[in-house]
Amino acid sequence: MILVLVYPLSLQQADWVLLSRQFAWIAFAALVLGTLAGNSTLRPSRLVALGAAFGLGAVLLLTIAAVDGGPFRARAVALGIDVNSWLTQVLAGEAARGQTVFTLFLGTTVWASTYIASVALARGARAWEALVFPALCLTLNVSLALTPLLLDLVVFSLCALVLMVRLHIVALEERWQLRNIVPSGEMDWRVLRGVITSTVALVIMALITPRVVAEAP
């Protein structure tokens, strides 16, 4: 959950659009649906169709719900008018204005990255497939944002490290069970505690080291 929330929270900090508080809710909805779908027996093609259909609805509904003022129907009509005006300007070869379409685009990237990561993790515990797309989206946001967001990338990287170690421990436990090997003590938790300790130390170093270098004569 921390991994998939870093990207939408980073988008809010980048302040690309005025309406951004719905991004975290979009990520949470995609996480729930992706986990349920990944644990099901649906074929990959149906997983894609399910994610696209529910994603379109979730992004639209949560974006409309995040708009302030007026009844829900009026806000939905206003959003539709903005999208239609944008399309009309693009087809006419004019410079399209307004943030509505860009807000929907960002919400779509949040949904897609979270849904893909959740399905990959739930279906086969494939860490790399679960991390590549969210990492790419986060890296692009951090690189293009005018606000310093390097800490978001550091937090994501360290949490990804903890996730990969945990999945490796689970794979080892399954291998031990197949070979009737009983590890001594709580080996998995000892390894995980060591990784968490190292992660915390790296975060502290990442926060302190730049200040030390900047103050050096």
C-alpha cells in the first residue's frame, strides 16, 4: 500500500493540477480490485478488460466527487462539457486549454500503475513486474516536477527493497517445506528485521548527507 500511494501523493506535491486529492482514492480502489482480480482465476485478457472498465468508471466518478460545489449530476455535466470543449479545440487544430483532461490522464496513470502492480503481486508474487510501471511513473514525475521530490523516490526504492526481500523469504520458506527443511528459530523475521534496520539507516543517511556536504567548507 505504501508503494502504490507514493506516486499519487507525489503528484499532489508536484501540484500539476488544482484537483488532485482524488489520486490517493483512485490508487486505493485499484489496489483492492487488483488484489481481488489477481487472486481469481480470470484469464489475462479478462483481467485487462476488467481493469480498463472499472478504471474508467473509478477515475471519472472519483474525479467528479472531488470537485467542490453543486450536486453530483451538475458536476458530472460540467466535466463532460470541459472534455467536449477540449476535444473540439484539438480537432479544430487550436491550442487546447483547461486542466480537466490532464487531471483525468494523471488519474488514469495512477489507476493503471496500481492495478498492474496489484495483479502481478497477487497472481504470481512477481516483484519486478509489480514495481517497474509504478517506478517509471514516479521517476517521470520526480524528474519533471518543479518541486524537489527526491525523497519520494528514496522512500519508494527502500520500500521496494523490503518487498523484494520479503517475497524472497516467502519463496525460501516454500522451498524448505518441499524439502522438509525446518529453519532454526524465526529466520524469516530476523532477516526482515535486518533489512528494515538497514532501510531506516539508509533513509537517515539520505536525509543527513546532503546537509553535511552543503555545510562543508
